[in-house]
Amino acid sequence: MQVWPGQPYPLGATYDGAGTNFSVFSEVAGKVELCLFDESGETRIQMPEVTAFCWHCYLPGVGPGQRYGFRVHGPYNPADGDRCNPAKLLLDPYAKAVEGQVKWSEAVFPYRFGAPDSMNQADSAAAMPKAVVTNPYFDWANDRPPASPYHEAVIYEVHVKGLTKRHPGVPEELRGTYAGIAHPAIVDYLKMLGVTAVELLPVHQFIHDSHLESKGLRNYWGYNSIAYLAPHNEYSATGQVGQQVQEFKQMVKTLHEAGIEVILDVVYNHTAEGNHMGPVMSMKGIDNAGYYRLVDADKRYYYDTTGTGNSLDMRHPHVLQLIMDSLRYWVTDMHVDGFRFDLAAALARQFHEVDRLSAFFDLIQQDPVVSQVKLIAEPWDLGEGGYQVGSFPPLWSEWNGKYRDHVRDFWRGEDKTLDEFAYRFTGSSDLYESGGRRPFASVNFITAHDGFTLADLVSYNEKHNEANGEGNNDGESFNRSWNCGAEGPTDDPVVVELRARQERSLLATLLLSQGVPMLLGGDEMGRTQGGNNNAYCQDNEVSWFDWEQQDGALVAFTQRLINLRKSHPVFRRRHFFQGQTLHGDDVSDIAWFRTDGTQMTDTDWREGYAKTLGVFLNGDAIPDLGARGERITDDSFLVLFNAHFEAVDFVLPAEQYGERWVKVLDTADSFDEGRQCKADETLAVESRSLVLFRRGG
């Protein structure tokens, strides 16, 4: 076989139509072997050139479908951070496709079982997945990103397999795959619902943990990445030797044609190789001290702020390069529209503390490709000082954990929640405005993949994670009472209606709030996990959508809320409320009311036991401008919230806010919608409910 010197960049395997260039970074290596696999076995080729610590070669005639890996020769001294071992086949960190999964055995570990200080020289090739050379060419035709403005976005967080696995309208062979999401049955549903983006749980190639497989479980969520440029192979209906790349691209193209963006949940803070007791599958054997943060006092151990065993070293230029190359690849080659960064505070740790001006954020800021897509941070990690809600740079939006907590507390009827609830409902200006950010910096959510579904949130006071095999000790430890009258499933019609009302009130709050709403996929249809609030390992009916048991009325209610939000810019302003008169109007852009129809005072906000609130949203006082600089106006609305356990009488505000009001939505009584009311009129608002009025008649 001919072996040419090739080029150090791009890293990974790059097919040019005539052959493939291979390049891998390792500063510690003394020799690197490229290993090619076919039906006859393994062929090893010593990489002849090294440029700036990148080992490279070019093989004429080698093309798409070729399986490969690396063996790295160099020092093995864990105390100094070195773990090279040529007996271990290593997955290319830049692999664009991967075939197979790990076959767990002693061979994939760096030590012999029972002797953690030993060096395991068993060959791991038979147990390892293989990287695959891919065909970069794809007919994108006229594909264009939908480019939905942030303030108009409605995000739908969902799992590739969970969404499609049980859908009766998706052919059996496509269920649980990228092709399944691209099927008309799924696309039409997403369009009907009205979401503007799907946020997919991790689709980077990931590993199923050995301890899960030993219990008959799997890493369903996928927060265990091993190859940052490869779409996960188990979600492919067409094959694993490159077909998964083409299938993923077709999914993106199809969703774009429907006006739906694709946002990826990405896990750049750690890898599947774990801590010093974990396997050696890729970076640990290529250049352990280069890729991972190690404990300075003893480099056999890993500095861990993620709770998973290791953390990537964001101070190292080649780690930063890997992440930026990955992000650009997914935007330029795979056409995705944005990213949600798991445990993003870990990416900001230059040394010990979280630093919002770290090198990672600087690189994002100046990058002409990545800086132009949607960037969403999960603004915390498990390290000291890791809770950073409101602290990310202006380019970023954030999962607003305070929104989740305070909205839940209000609707539970907790004391002293009015002021926090008001801030969250209006875009969290207390968190974002002083940093030059807008309401869409706040990605609002009530539930997410990690925790209870909405139906379970209002149905269980305790978690039920027994199926996870951890003695029900995993997951959030408690849910606090929702006063549901029963624990879990019930036929009591009073309890069933109360739970349904609470679901509707929470959904209405989410979709009428300023900021970017994120809906957990399935919440709109009443999806339950049976009280499991940590279903990360439940790749089964616990996690998959049950399409045949969906709550059609709740789906229609959610669709209606999304359409209401889309139709009225007063619910999705680009600027924060100022609480002052604008454009010469007689009343301010927002006003808050007590149940007697008078405006809230400072004393009222400090009142610890009030669980009711009214808010006037002035559609005549929107500071936003249209594309041509025109002033945007809208209807004005009044929202009444009652989180009390019994009905409360509200007096509508005085005539200066509106002479007549039309009831648009009532989470307790859909039959009363359309009712017309007058200023100063008194009406009852049912317990745990929200009522929305539009000004006019």
C-alpha cells in the first residue's frame, strides 16, 4: 500500500475523491500507527510524518467506508499523567463516523482487574468500535437555515429515539432513527404543534457504560461522548459505515424545509473514558495529559467538575481546537442551527474558578461561523462556584434554572414568591439586563429531560427510580408537595382535574412569559415516566413517547398557546419592560395588580403569604421596531394568576387600562372563554389557575 506524507490539517480522516489524509495530535507519542480494518483483519501503517505534534499520512485509493483506529507508542507512567499503550486500539477524536460499540472486557482497561497499578497489555482491537472514513459530499440543494429570531423561538427538547420509537405512523424500520424524525408523521406533528426548533439530546457518538450494561440497562440520554464529530451510529436506519452521516444530513434538510431548526445538546466538558479506573478508548491513550485536566499533586488522578470522572482541559490549545473544529463542522457540514452546552460552567474554568472571559468564550466570540448560531448554556457544573445563572457573556442565552424553580414554587403555593415570579415571567431583567442582554437570554423551562415530566411533576411527591438499580438513591431527592390528593395514577375525577389544571397553568405561564420557552417533548401530551425523575438509563417504554395514549386535549391546548404567542408580539418582546409610559401613552408598558384591582405597592411585594397576582401588558407600548423600522403595536392583555388552594375574587383594573375585556383563556374553565367583562367588574378565578383577557370588545 502506498503511503504518502500527507498534511497535518485537517485533523481526522479527510477523503478528497482520490484518497484519504489521516492526522492525529499527540505531543507525548514516540510513534503512531494507523490501523486499517477489513474482513481479513488489521493492517498497521506507521505514520511517517509529524508536524507540530500532528502525526499524518495520505493513503491513495482509500475512501469512504474504510474502518480505522490508532495505536500510540510512548511513555506509560500514570503518576506523571502518561498513559500510552500500543496494545490499545484508539478511536480517532476527529472521527466523523463510528461503527459498533464497546464490547466490555478487561482488554479495554489500562490495568488488569484486581491490580490497578499494573499495565494491561491485552490487545483491545476486537472489543473496540472503529472510526470510519466518510463521504463528505451531499446534495443540500437549496437548503437554507430557518434562522428564526431568538425572541420568536419555541424550543422542543426531545430524544431522537424516544420521539419516534413507538409512533404508529412511522415505519418499523425507521423508528428510533434520524430517518424517523424526518418522516412526514413526525414533521407534520412538529409543524402542527408550532415549535420552531428541536433541541436533540446528545447525538455525538457516545458509549454505554459498563456498569449499566452489567445491569441490563443502557446510557439512554447519551451524555457520555467519545467522538465529537460523529453522529451516534445507533440512531441510523441505513448503516454504520458512513450512512449515518448522510441520514443525519437528510433529517436536517427535511426539518429545514418545514421551517424547523435543529439545535444539538453537546457534551464538551468530559468524555466516556472516565477517571483513573475508567477504560482507555481514545484521548486517554493518545495524549492523556494534553486532553484532560489532571490533579497537579498526583497526575494519575483527574480533576473532575462534572461528576463523571474527568474534565477536558480547556486551557490546552488542541482541546480548544478540537471543540471549535467540531462546532464548525456541525454548522458548515451538517447544517445545524445551534448548540446547548451541557454543564457549560465547566468549559469556563481556566484554573479553579469559573471565568466568563476564558479562552473558550473568546474563541466563540471571534469565530465567524459559530458566533452566528444559537448558543445556549447550561450555566452550572458540579464544581465550587459552578452555579452561574445570569453570568455568561452577551452572545449567549442560558437555561434559566431560577425560572424553573421560582415558577414551580409559585404554582405550588409557596410563601414569599411573588417578586421572584414576576421577574421570571417578564424575562428575568434582574439577571440579564445589566449585562447588556435581552429577554431572550433567558431560556425558560418548567421541566427538562433531567427530572420529572410535567405530568409526573404534578402527580408525584416522591421519586420512583427503582428501575435504575440504585436503590432509588439517584435523581433529585424530593419534589415538594403539589397537593395532588394522591400519589401516582388515580381514577379520582377531582384529583385528575386538579392535576390537569396545574399542567395547563404551568404550560400557559411558560408560553406567555418573556424570553425563549423550552418545552420538554411529550409534556404537551401528558407523557409520564411513572415517577422516574432520572430516566437516563431507561431505553424502553419508560422514556419513549406513548403516542397511542396521548392527551389530545392537552396537545390542542399547547398548540393554541404557541399560536397565541406567535400572533402577539407583546408576549415575545425583544426588550425588557421599563414600567414607564412609552410613545406618549397614558399608561405604562406594564402594571401589576392586587386582587382588589389596585396596583401593587412595595409593601404588597414584600407580603409573604400572597399567592395571587395580576399583570397588564400594554400592546401599545412595545419599544421594538420592525424590519423596516416601523413601530410594532399589539393588543393589550391582562393575566390573572391564582396559586391559592381555593378560588379568589379579582376586581378588573380601572377604565384607564381598558373599558372592556374578553376572556381568551382560562386554565380552569374552557367553557367560559369568550366572556366579556367590564372595568372594575369582579370575577372569581379558580384555584391553581390562570386567566388571560384581551382588551377590547
